[in-house]
Amino acid sequence: MKLNPFMKAGIGLTFALIWSCPTLAAMTEETKNFGLDVKITGQSEDDRDLGTADGGDVNGVGLDLRPWVYGESGAWSAYAMGQAVTSTDIIETDTLQQSDGAENTDNGDRETKKNYLAMREFWVGYSGFTPYPGEVLKFGRQRLRNDDGQWRDTNIEALNWTFDTTLLRANVGIAERFSEYRTDLKELAPEDKDRLHAYADAAYQWTPGNWVGIRGHHTHDDGKLDYPTPGEASDSLDKKQNGDISWLGLTADSDAYNWRNTNTVNYWGSITGMSGDRDTVNPLNADGTAPAQAKRSDDVDGWATDLGVRLRLDPHWQVGAAYARASEDYEQNGLESNRSNYTGTRSRVHRFGEAFRGEMNNLQSATLFGSWMLNDEYDASLIYHKFWRVDGNKPVGSNGIDAVQNNTDDVTGAILSSTSLPLNDGEKDLGQEMDLVVTKYFKQGLLPASMSQAIDEPSALVRFRGGVFKPGDAYGKEVDSYMHRAFIDVIWRF
């Protein structure tokens, strides 16, 4: 099994940082923090392509083993987590894994496999800059995450400083993806190549349980563009866009993403502006000749908002509603998962549907939900979503639907080529969805508090996550009536 240079460097850096430095070498001896996360995932998915292509179904079971080691000595800490996955079909054992993140290429450099090895995280931390226990500087591949999951929720190489106290929370850092550190994904997605992220955020608790904040993010993408050559087939990994884009946002919430809070009314709200410039490669002319201009430059601007309220009916039951809107040219920064605890339970749920998995791009959504928790043993969320396009003549972001339009041979009926299914002009109705997430917890884990960014759950659980999506008029009448995606996760931490 051949490892690319970045994977070799990452694995080597992991062991070098943890054991070759005398200070860090003593960590595991002092704290004995090591273990193994075992995850078994069953996935059932039908009609991701909405019936527009053969296949499109997933039915399988996967085993995901994640050995980890953590240590600390004085102000220093270090952490590493590996991963070994084997499955009967190509399934998602990881909620951070974007379902559209693996493109099929001629050389297979980004083709997801049933079996693979990976390095999820490897970092060194230092918390000696201030006396506050919630302050730490981390360097290496690490989990970056904010509460709503709409700005950061991914594993990426970064230098990140976090300051977390009772009244003030802040993050500042830079990040860039150099490799997936997986044996099957040897190449980065085009949008990740040579893309540097710089970010900062701060939130202040102005009155007990109520926070206001500001956050910013900038991407500098100077990756080399791949221009099409007449007579040569293009590769899906060719880089077609680069540029510089900035986001600036304001937030306010009642600690609503903290499932432990007991507020009768919880709320959250955010508004974000985006501005920048982008260079885009022009395609070949219809006759296969090179275009007069190899690329075009455009200004990009947009805005987005996410609002929600949740009412606690009694110690076990909550109900709520949410609304989100992103302008036709708005886009997210590429580090998001859109998963959060907005329903008020410990289980993190996709903000725009477990099946549809919408993105903040030309999207408007209305959401109603109810949730239930019983002590530390059970929780459940039932969610209804309705989706529209903001501009009925522009595409919309979703990494849960991959409907295609086939070009077939008139004589044989063979498929000559496939492209993404264009949405019907003027039709804004994208569809609606029902989600159900139910979890049974078995026992609490005794993990270091400083590992909370990397590990979300207690020691053992069984969870069902599922969504049924009904396409709207924007998809036309030639697609299937429903699609579904469902998972059963069994997790045990040794």
C-alpha cells in the first residue's frame, strides 16, 4: 500500500513530536491516556441520483477503528488518532466526511475505496501563554469546530489558538489542507489545492447565558489553474477557480448549542457578509477550439443569515423553529459540516437535512423540530425542512443529491456523457424533508477535558440517523418521488 509524501510526513511528524522530544516522550508514561474507538456503521441510501442514473444506491456495513494517544506534561500536550476502515460497500463512517468529496478520475487518485488507512489528527499543544485553563495553542492536523458548524467543522492542518473562559471565548488561526492523509484519496479536491484559510472569532457573555460575537474568515487561493486543451479530455480534479474571498459575521445566542443548558427559551441568530474576487477558467468553445480568453475575473458578493428559537416544554421535551437564507452568490468557506446541536440534544444534526444536506448557497430553508431527552440515557429529534431557491434561475449547493442528465446514443441508447441535472428555470421549490435522529447512550466516558474538540460523545452509544427527501418542482417531473439516506452507528470507546 503506497503512501503519498504528505501522509508519510504526517505519520512521521506524529511519532516524532510525541516520542522523540524528551518532554513529550514522558507524557504517555505520566497520564496513560490512550485507547481505541470502535465504530460500526450500517448505511442504507436509495436514489441519491433521484432515479436519473443506474445505481445510486448504498447498502452496507463498515468497521471503523480509531486508535488514539494523548498526553500532557506541564503546559505541553499532544494527541494523535489513526483510522482503519473496512466495509462491504462504500459507506460513510465519518460525519465529517463530505459525501461529494471523492470524484472519480481516470487515474483513480481520488476514488473512495471500501478499505483504507488514515491519520485523522496529530498535533502538539501549548497552554502556557495565559493562566486560564481554557487557553491552548495547537499546531498540526486537528479538529477545528465552531458551535453552529457553518464556519468550521473539519480535520485540517492548522496553527490554532483558543481562549475559552466564563465571559470570553476566542479563536484565531491559519489552516491549509495539504493532504487527506488517506491511502485511497491521494489527491486533494480542486477547491482545496493551495487554499490558505485565516480566521478569527470572539464572543462575550454580556449577561448570564447570553452571548454576542463577531467572526471573520479569509481564503487566499493562488493555486495554479488547469486550462483545457483542445482534443484532450479534462479531469474532474483539474483546478478551474481561484481567488480571494472574505467573510465577516455577527452572532447572538443564549448558549443554545449547549445541550446541557436548562433555559426555558433558547435562541440563536447570525448574519454574515461575503466579498471577494474570483478567476474562473473558460471552457472550450462548442466546436472544441480554445476560447479567446483563457479565464475570466469576477467580483463575488453575498450574505446569509440563520435564525432559530427553541422552547423547553418540560425537563424532557423541547420544540423549535428555524429559518436560514443565503443569497444567490453566497457560498461557505469550505471547512463547514453544517452539523450542530440546534435541536437541544447531545446528538449533532445536519442543519439542512440528513438526506438533502443543503449548503448556504442560493438556499432558503424553514425548519420545525421537536426533541426529547431522558436523563443521560436517550435523546431523539424529529425535524421537518422545506427548501427553496432564492434565485430561481441559478444553481444551489447540496452535497446530498447528485441527479444527472444523460446524453444517449439515438441508435443504441448507450450513455455518451452525463452532466449535473439543471434545475428548471424559474422554479424555486427544491423540496421537503423529514429527519429522525435517535440515540441510546450506555455509559459516560472518562476522557481528558482538553480532548473535547476531538471527541464528541460518551463511551458507548447506538444511534439512528435518517432522512427522507421529496424533490420539488425545481427538479422537474422526470425524477423519482423520494430519496432516503439512513445510518445506524454503534460506537464503543475502550
